[in-house]
Amino acid sequence: MVHPLLSFLLLFQTIATATPLRPGFYSETCPQAESIVRDVMYKAMIREPRSVASVMRFQFHDCFVNGCDASLLLDDTPTMLGEKLSLSNIDSLRSYQVVDEVKEALEKACPGTVSCADIIIMASRDAVALSGGPNWEVKLGRKDSLTASQADSDNIMPSPRANASYLIELFDKFNLSVKDLVALSGSHSIGQGRCFSIMFRLYNQSGTGRPDPTLEPKFREKLDKLCPLGGDENVTGDLDATPHLFDNQYFKDLVAGRGFLNSDQTLFTFQQTREYVRLFSRDQSEFFKAFVEGMIKMGDLQSGRPGEVRNNCRVVNHRPIDILLESIA
Ligand code: HEM
Ligand SMILES: *[C@@H]1O[C@H](CO)[C@@H](O)[C@H](O)[C@H]1NC(C)=O
Ligand SMILES: *[C@@H]1O[C@H](CO)[C@@H](O)[C@H](O)[C@H]1NC(C)=O
Ligand SMILES: *[C@@H]1O[C@H](CO)[C@@H](O)[C@H](O)[C@H]1NC(C)=O
Ligand SMILES: *[C@@H]1O[C@H](CO)[C@@H](O)[C@H](O)[C@H]1NC(C)=O
């Protein structure tokens, strides 16, 4: 006779096991799912071109913190500090309402079927494809988390000050290679960043009281004008010279010393990453191939914790205990 508490725990274990992801997961239950997501993303892009970049960034900030489980999208509750206000996300992540629009359209077509975690994965792919980048088949079938962790986000997500050796180690913890790191950083081919993220680089790199010496002088002048000392640090600048086009311009900019973030430029400064930057700057199809591989690997990260399909991406339907009780009933 198994002790009741033990069988309780065993059950938890079975439902917590990571589900296998596969293409076409919704082909029976919601065959229109992928075209609905693409359609809402297209309309968002027409309305505000930057919004698709902002949505694409969600995949990184979701998947690195306890797996791709839409924990990122949960609002704070009286008992839970969510990830929206973490160091890297506060005043920075944006366009949450685009995900809400996608969810609303999907709930209309197929209620309670498509997870918010899968929406982030589909929408990120669509952001790239709609911006002129590669298109690819995504694996689906993720569940949405029942909790979020601000502390985990604070601890994990890298600062724009990070150097390449730090980033190599961080990505390695997620089984992402040096090539994956450089290719995935190429996501900064679209979108913008705030002056807040580069002030130290412009005026006090590594506490020297001087700017980052790897900044190309003309580019530095331009950034100094955009982000003067004492100015509004919420002002934004383009992450590369073609911020609405997903292309390899980002890597050409790095070779020319025109990277926006320190974490970008360091990929060319450090020897371990430099050759990949050069390769991608010369060969866009190599970049696209490596980027797709990286996005698929990053999309495979799972927490193994129990989950559900949320009705609303910002709030959970059930508490963890409800899920346990339901699974026993
Ligand atoms: C390698 C480490 C990375 C660091 C340190 C980093 C850091 C940043 C920072 C600081 C910003 C600007 C935020 C602001 O100033 O408010 C940004 C923007 C962005 N990041 Fe990253 N990032 C990294 C990797 C990635 C990855 C892997 C992706 C996606 C695959 C990604 C996608 C984006 C996008 C699309 C934007 C522009 C968002 C917008 O315009 O709203 N980043 N990133
Ligand atoms: C890179 O950053 C890490 C962590 O911030 C630091 O300890 C290390 O000294 C830096 N490496 C180089 C070569 O600057
Ligand atoms: C990385 O790969 C190892 C070996 O396959 C595996 O045990 C580990 O769980 C993986 N880590 C992550 C974060 O996926
Ligand atoms: C530059 O950074 C160093 C170290 O963080 C700090 O001690 C110094 O006060 C800063 N200088 C300025 C002008 O902000
Ligand atoms: C940016 O704007 C937000 C409000 O939208 C404000 O709370 C924050 O302090 C500003 N941040 C900077 C760095 O100026």
C-alpha cells in the first residue's frame, strides 16, 4: 500500500513532466491558430512597426526564466511579484497588448485551446518573417505556468553592460552555443533601446569616466546628441541602421564599431565571438540559418512544472493546488 502523501507527490511528478513539443499541435483542435496569430501580428506591424520587435523580445525573456511558459505575461497579485517589473523588464518590455489581441482572437475561434506560451513562440517567428527575415516551422504544445518569479528574472536576465565571456557562460547554462549566442543577438536587427541602457557606455565605461573606446567616433557623436548627460533616459535609439528590417545589417554595424548596446559591440571585441560576427556580416543566409536553429533551441526550454492553458494571458485560471486536486478527481 502506497502512502497517500507519496501517491500525491507521484501524481504531481507525472503531470509536471515536460510535454513533447511538435509542429501542428493544433491542427485538429484549432487549425486556424497559426494564421490568426500571423494576421494579428501583421495588423500590429502596420499600426506600429516597432511593436513586432517588442513582441519578439518576449521569447527571450520568457524562455530564459523557468522555460517558455508565459510566466512573463502574468500581472502581479497580492501574493506574487511577477516578472513584468523585474530589473530588465520594467519600463522596457512593451506591446503586451498585442499578445492580448492575439489571445482574444484565438479564444473567439477556439476557446481554451491555444496556450499563451505557444502564442509567444508563434508571434516571435511571425515578427521575424514579417520583417523580411526567415520563416520557419515552430514546435507547439506548451502549457502556461501557474506562477512567475521576479527574483529569477532579476538573477538571470543579462544587463546591457554584459561582456561576451559573461554571455557565453550564461547561454551555455541553457545549452546554447557561442554560435547560438551570436546568432540570437542578431534579433537586435529590429527594434530600439533606451538611452538608459547605454549612458554608462557613453560617459563612464567600466568606471573610467570615459566613453567605451570601441565606439566609432561619428556614431558616438550621434549617440551623445541622442542621449546627453542629464537628459531623458527613456528616449530610444535604433538597435541597428535598419530597425524595421530583419537582415544582417546589425553584424555589419558591429564590424564598423556601430553597435548600440555594450552587449552587442562586445561580440566583435571579444575573440571568441568575433569570427561569427564576421561570418554573419558577410553571409546573411548563414545568419538566418543559425538564427532559426537558435530560436528553436531556445523555444525547447521547459521548466517541467505543472501548467494549464490560460483563458487570459495575464492571470492564471487555477492555483497549483487546484491542478493537483483536479488531476486526482
Ligand atoms: C545576448 C544578450 C542580450 C542582452 C544583454 C539584451 C539586452 C537588450 C536591451 C538592453 C534592450 C533594450 C531595452 C531597453 O533599453 O529598454 C534589448 C532590446 C531588444 N532585444 Fe535584447 N538582449 C539580448 C538578447 C536578445 C535575444 C536573444 C533576443 C530575441 C531572440 C532579443 C530581442 C530583443 C529585441 C527584439 C529588442 C528590441 C525591443 C523593442 O524595440 O521594444 N534580445 N535587448
Ligand atoms: C566580463 O564580465 C565579467 C562579469 O561582469 C567580469 O568578471 C570579467 O572580468 C569581464 N571580462 C573581461 C575580459 O572584461
Ligand atoms: C542541457 O543538456 C543537458 C544534457 O543533455 C541536460 O541534462 C540539461 O537539463 C540541459 N539544460 C537545459 C537548461 O536544458
Ligand atoms: C564612474 O563610475 C565609477 C565606478 O562605478 C564611479 O565611482 C564614478 O563616480 C563614476 N563617474 C561619474 C562621472 O559618474
Ligand atoms: C521612464 O519613464 C517611466 C514612466 O513611464 C518612469 O517611471 C521612469 O523613471 C523613466 N526612466 C528613466 C530612466 O528616465
